[in-house]
Amino acid sequence: MTNLFPNDGLVAFPIPAGSTVLTDMPPDAQPRALVIAALRQELQRRRMALPLGPETDLHNPDRLLQFNRVAVQLVTAGMLADQIAVPLRPWRNTHKAPQLLAAALVDDDNQVVFLQGVLTAQEMAKAAAAQAADGKEVIYLETSFFQGGIERLLTYVMVLNEDALPRMALASAPASLEVEIIDLTNLLSGQIKGIWLNLLNATVQPLGAAAFRGTFGAPQVDKSGIGLALQIPLGLGSDAVLVGDLCDTCVERFKLSLLPSSSNVEVLSLQVVLNSELEGDLLPDGLVLSVKQDGCSQYAAAAASTSLNLNLEKKDGLITISVEFPGRKSLELPQLSWCL
């Protein structure tokens, strides 16, 4: 550690070795602008020509940096800060989430920047899980949690293949699924909209063995729901059971299927089936499928199981379907009703 301006006791404080001292910056420059200037100064000193963007909106704190085509979320704090705030909005969409999280400590008055360190998306996901980040807009991480300084950042953006830095979305707040009750008959007839379409990625498939595999195209609308099955993609995230786009990066992925049994004219009962996305694969032991209907509950737990099955009779009362796994936040789907 070295002292900045050691002859003036009023402003002297220790700064980490390896900090970048800037010159010719406007006195009112914002922390992000100072960090970007420090990165450019370091690149120039090392004679490295790495692109840094987006060029048209580089100083916008809400935008991700594109550093040599790697998406980096940049967060800043004061030079003596113990914690640093990390906004979670960029982490809610798998296709747009950061690949790296970089933290920089900034002394605005003296225009000194120290790049504390970098987290990969996987490391960030673990940190968010430890803080139960679901439903939060911001989490606060210890500055010491970030390691490696600018050397680690440059190693990632220069040496590693882009595929080695996957994007990883964090789970959305479970409260986002709390919507009005949905008519089950409408869903089974292909009338999918709102949260079922946009967040749950629900689809209808022709009823039969292939309904589990999702290999058919869009079926014709059947007003009775007979001959169709509703399917929803699920997966095990680092801290929760995920649904829709959020489970795209999960290693363990499943299909939840609602399969109606019927006479020639109407649906008489419903089979709720949970199985692996790959046909025949075993479900993780301890995975639980549960259903509540009209005050009654039933459940099935996986133990060397290829599928979990529950059957519901058609009757009055709300239907609540949930999927649970030990140590993860459970997923509860919006409530259903046979007929509203």
C-alpha cells in the first residue's frame, strides 16, 4: 500500500498498489467514466488494442460494457468501501445477462481507480444465491469477494474462448407468478396467453407419447381440450426450481405435462406428469411434484424414477401445482380452475 499526497494529512489515505492515477479528466467526471479512462490508460500502457464499447453509449451506467466482445457489468464504489452494490436487472434475461462482473474502487476527488477484481457469471450466481436474491433489485457484496484485479479481467477477455464464459440468468421473483386464476379448459384448448406464454413458455401438443418429447408442431385448436396436452419447461437452478427461459442454462431440465383424459365429448380428469427433458432419463432423487385441489393434497417424490404422475378428477375447487427440490426455492404455478 502507498500513500497519496503524504504531505497533506487532511487528504492522505492508503490506496492499493496497482491503482491507476488519471490526468486531464474533467473534475466532475462520473465514476464509470473514470474507470473506462483507467482501462484505456492501462491498455495503452500495455500496448494492447482491445475494443471497448458500446461506442454510442459507453458512459451509461445502465449499459453493459462490451470488452473485446465479452459482456461485462461494471460496478463501482468509493476507495474505502467495504461493500459494493450490484444491480440485478441485467441478470434477469439469459440471452442478455453479463458474462463477467467487474468491481472498481474509485476516488472521485483525486481521480484514482483501482480494479478490485472480477466474478464469472457462475460465481455471481452463487453469490446471489447466498443472499437469497430472488425479488431483490440490488444485492451488496463484500469488496474483498472480488479477486484478481485487472490481470484477471484481461485474462478472461483475451485468452478464454467466448463459449467458456456462458451467460447465466438469475431466478425472477416468485411473486411474478401471482396472477389471476386461469380456466384450465381454455389452456388445454390452446388459448395460451399472458404469463403462461411469456414467462412459463407453455405450449400445447397433440396428446400421446410424443407429447412428452415435444416433437410436434403447433396443433389445431380443439375447443374441448380433448387430444391436446399442455407442456411447461422446468429446470433446477443454483437456488430455485426455474421455469421458461430461466431454465435454458440448467443442467437438469424437465417437462411438466398436463394430459386430459376424456370421453367423446368432455374432459373427465387430468394427469399431471413430470419427466426429464430427455426421454428415459432419471429424475433427481428428492424432486417432488405436488398438487392441491379443493383442500386436498397429493404428491409424488422421485427415487430412481423416470417420471412422476398425479391424477385429478374434474370437480370444483382451485388447482395449485408445485415442484420442489431440497435446498432450492420451490416453484408454484398460477392457480387453475376447471371452469370459471
